[in-house]
Amino acid sequence: MYKLQAKNVNLFYGEKHALRNISIGIEPNSVTAFIGPSGCGKSTLLRCFNRMNDLIENTKIEGEFCLDDKNIYEDINVYALRKMVGMVFQKPNPFPKTIFENVAYGLKLGGLKDKRKLTDKVEESLKKAALWNEVDGMLNKSALALSGGQQQRLCIARALATEPTVLLMDEPASALDPISTAKIEDLIYELKKTITVVIVTHNMQQAARVSNKTAFFYLGELIEFDETNKLFTNPAEEKTQNYITGRFG
Amino acid sequence: MMDQYLKNQKRKDKAFQYVALGCTVFALLVLGILIWDILAGGLRRLDWSFFTNLPSRHAERAGIKTALAGMGSLLFFTILIALPIGILAGVYLEEYGTNNRFAKLIEINIANLAGVPSVIYGILGLQLFVRTAGMGNSLMAGALTLALLVMPVIIVATREAIKAVPRSLREASYGMGATKWQTTSRVVIPSAMGGILTGIILAISRAVGETAPLLVIGALVYVPFIPEGPHDQFTTLPIQIFNWTTRPQEAFVVNAAAGIIVLLLITFILNAIAIALRNRWYKKMRY
């Protein structure tokens, strides 16, 4: 059984046909990387899985998306869906609130008010995101005082607080320095023990390092989807070969 | 050839610099003379009794107690009315209704309203509140009229502040499973609060100086008591000053100058608070 599934998906931004007949299944407790040149549709597909594309006007979606074999557009409430399928964005986007309030945000949305439970949950989430040691004792400081890499891990902690089973990451390290990037990658490796991670990346070394399977997109089409090892060493498609060797124009 | 050209350009550059400097100095000079004149006229009249005395037909015994109290209560009710309506209207226009024609129509009208002369608001207030609603020349009628006057300022400031909240923050909130209302109330409005506050204070400092609409709705120039409720008659500092300047006796002109000093000081303080808030907010919101 797939954790996430897209079946015969077509997506239009107004006149633009951004995703062309895409079908893909993502296995539980794995890391799947989406790669491809800019504008190939990989972020668009990622954002379908928690319905973030609903926020963009003039978007038309055909086909079916499933989480645990349930149709996410019909069988699941969109707000519940987004708590189960968390998202981390390209640019760290903590709220201009305290570190504590950032992590507690999703819990409070869910109506949790008990101070002790909130404190426990916040600590647990920060530990999962490997940030606890750096922010212990300063939870009441503004999140904006953290460095870029810390902010991004804070955003991951925030997403993990509602205990999602899937984490979508849209180029989570592209705005970070190499050390922060390495920390995020280590974190992804830890996370896949308990949840399913889908990551969009422009960095092919990163895809090769962190993912079990890799999907290559080009001009809105899914060109190849295979084990990461196989895709990078022995791709079946010529387009994939050209892209990963950097010969793509 | 080239040398000559460069020299000419440099000369032009210098000339422009002096013209600009001249304009600035001229503006400051006029302001300086104005302030000097007022200070010279009114400073000696400013003592504690000036603040605590009731109005009087003896200039040296007259004070601004009732005018200050009237202005305070007037501002209180004005803000009480204008604030919730103005902020919610701004939030609606920016977050909910930007794409329908009704909202566009409102938007254009609000921009126009901000440019309507204040005396027109006075006429509207006179007909609507004083006569039709039967409030008379009460504090409430004055507050409602001023509320109409400053509402466009609050709406525009709210919209600008909300527009400045980065899209990425909204996405973060929606991505956590927040509804539109949760996102607006927990992320967007708090993030925009600095800008909204600045707008509120600018609105207050505009209301502080208004005289014309209050004269039109019939605010009294001589009120020997402090208003105790929204139905009482009232006066305000600008009206008191206006009244004093129309008196022939020299001593009342001195009173007017002293009143102007107080009014200038209040406006100055309000603007300083607005600037401080705005700076703090920009620092906090920087990414």
C-alpha cells in the first residue's frame, strides 16, 4: 500500500498545463526526492499533496490524490489533511512570535490549551527537529533572532508538532549554508524512521544522499521514477541521463 | 570641450543643491517664526492654573480644563467607534474582498473619502446625527462625525499594514491546517499590528486638530462644565482657541497662543509615538 498516491493527475494554472498525466506512488517510511529543472512541476505536485495549490487562483486539478488510500479532495477535510501532511518551505518562514509560540501554533489551532501538555509537546518537537539543545532556556525569545538554519529547523519542529505522518519539503535547504544543510539532511535521515518524507531539491547530490527513491520531472511530465541508486547510476531514459550529468540545456 | 561640459554639469549640480537647500531653509524658517511668535506670545501664560481653570470672560482667569476634558472624551468615543469598524473594514477589503466589484467600488470611495474637506463631514454629521438621529450638539454626535472623518485613515493604514505581511507567513499558517479566520486573527493581524497602531495614532492626531466639522455640528464655544456622558454638550481645545482668537481683547490672544502651544505639544507627542511604533515594527518584521 502506498502512503501517498497521485493517479492520472493533470493540473492547469489558467491556460498553462503544469502537470501532465502524472501517476506516482510513494511508499511509507521512505524519503522520495523530486528533481528536475525549474518550472518542471515538481513543486506544484508536492503542493498538491496537502492542497496548498487551493490557495492559488485559477488552478484546475484533474485526477486523484490519495493519502492512505483516501481521496484527499473528497474523503478528508482540508484542515485535517494539512495537519497530517506537514509542509516545510524553501525560505524559513517562522512567525514573528516566540520560539515556543511558533512550535505550539498547530497544537493551539487544534484547541490544545493545557500548558503542561503544550510544554511537553513543544520540547518533544524541538528534540525531533534537533534544535532543542540550541534553544533550551530561550523558548520565550523571538524566533526571528535565530540563524537561518535554526529557523528552518524551527519550521520543521513546528510542522512535526501536530504529529504528521507525511512531511513535504520544498527545497528546504536551498537558502542555507553547507553546515546547516548537512544538519537538515541528517534530520531527514532520522525522520524517515517514523514518517514519510517527500523532498523537492535542485541539488542532485542532496537527492542522492538523502532519498530512497527519486522522481525526475521535465516540462510537467514524470520522466522517470526509480530507486535513487539506479536512477543516478543507470537511468533508463536519455533525458534523465542528460539532466543528471549536467548536459541538459 | 569635454572639460567645459563637465564643468557645466558640476555647476548645475551645485546650483540645484543650493536651490533645494534654500527651499528647506525657507520652510524651516517659516515654521520657526511661527513657533517663535506663538511661544513669545503664549509661554508666559502657561502655568498650572491655565490647565485647571474653567473658561471665563476674564482672560487672565480663563483656562482650558473643559476644553481638554472635552477633547479627551471626544477622542475616546471617536476611537471607540472608528477603531473596530475601520480595522475590520480594512481586513475585509484586503483579505476577503479584493476581487469582487463591490469591494473595488468601496476601495475607490474610501480613497475619495480621505480627500473630502472636513467641513463636509460636519454638514453630514449635522444632518445625520444632530438632526435626524436627534442627538443634538452632544459629545456623541461629535464623536460619530469625527469617527467618519478618521475612518478612511484607519482603513487605509490597516490595508497597507496587512499588505506588508509576507505571503510566506500565510502559507506557513495554512500549511499547519489553519482556517482563513485563524490565519487572519493569529498571524496576519498581529504581524500587521505595528502598522495598524501607527495608523490609529495618525488618525487620533488628525482628530485632535479638527475644528470645522465640530463648529458645524454646533459644539459650544463656552462650556463651563466637564462632560459627564456622551449626551452632554462639549467643547474642545481647537474650538476654544478659535473662540479666543476672535475676541478683540489682547489678553485673550495671549490665551489663544498658550492654547496653541498645548495643542502643538499634544500633536507632536502623538506623532513621535507613531514614528517610534513604526520603527519598532519594521525592526521586528524584517526578514
